[in-house]
Amino acid sequence: MTFELEDFTPAKLCSINARSEKHGPDELHPAVDLKFQLDAPNTILSHLDGALLSSLYHKSEAGGQGGQQQLDGVDELVNLPNLRFPFMGTIKWGKEYAGYTLTIEHGLGGASDIQLLDCKVNDFRINPKEGGTVELTFRVQCSTNLTEKTMGKLALLVQHEVPIMLEAPEVKDEQQDIENPLPFNKEAGEDKVQNPFPSANVLTPEKALADACAAVH
């Protein structure tokens, strides 16, 4: 799994850091760091690492201490409401993702939505909570096609909860299809392999002896 928010998800824009980023020896581009915080089901941890959810959560067998019964039709792995380590506190997650698209819903109809391309997503903070929810904080960094208008819109959203979508880059399939690697004859619906060495060119022992004798004479 890859970390992303495929649908618009409410998140608090905690802070904005406007800065410059060097592109080449002398060229400076405007850049921005956006810090987001959201509450999500603990299943979002599986998008960071497949083993993270079961490492931090379990299902307590003590019914009087927050234990829950397994729900019909719910996978055991996603029904883990209890913290394994209640006193662990906030966890830093150091992985960085690149090439993401961030869309912030702004206004009505989508025409004024803010979209940032080629973003880096990093600086994760995981605050697991009892009951099966996680407070997740992360940073989105962008230095592509930033305008004064975009920066102005972002500045007005600080400390507000906004719907955001975070899309991972598409993974291209590098395996290319090999068309007709052998000389197949597909005319008239026939899928027969044609012999690339016709019988006329096959050198039998008898023919080889005859050719040798002819060469001597």
C-alpha cells in the first residue's frame, strides 16, 4: 500500500512556512511547507507500513477494559482498538514520499480549488489513541508553479480545517508487451508457428556427402 488520501478528508492546516528553494547554481524558486493534522481510523497506518497497525494496536481479551467482540464481516486486522503501549506517546515516522499532488477544496464547484503538483510528503508524527483512532501530522512541501494568488489563498487557511486530497504518483508499468516474438501466422484465424528453417534448406547427411563429392569433381 501507498500513503495517500484518495477522497477529500478534513484536515487542519496548522502552519505555513514560505521560503525559497535553490534550483541550479543561481536560480531561486518560491517554495512552501504546509503542516497538516488529521484524525483517522488506525487502519491508515497500514498505508505507511503493513506491519505498523498490528505493532501498535491489538484486541484486548479483557472485556471490561476496552475489549471488543469481533464484528461479523470485519477483518481481524482492522478491528484492533486497543493500544499495545499506552505510554509510548507520539511517534516520529521518517519516510518521505515524492511526486504527490495536493488538492485543497476551496470555494464551491472546484474551480477555485488549490492544487499543488510534484509535492514531497514527510515529517510524519503518529499519535495513536485508545479506541482505534490516530492523530496524524505530516508536512507537504512544494516548489512547483507557486503564484502570489496561491500563496495568498493558503495564508488565509492557516489554523482552519479544510478538505484535502493527497494523490500518489502513478506507477508506470515498465514491462513492455512483446508482439509476435515468433513468426506466427495469424491470417484466417490460424495460430500456427512457421518453421524459420524450411525443409529445402535442411542439410541431411546424404546431401552433405553428395555436396562434398560434387566439390571434389
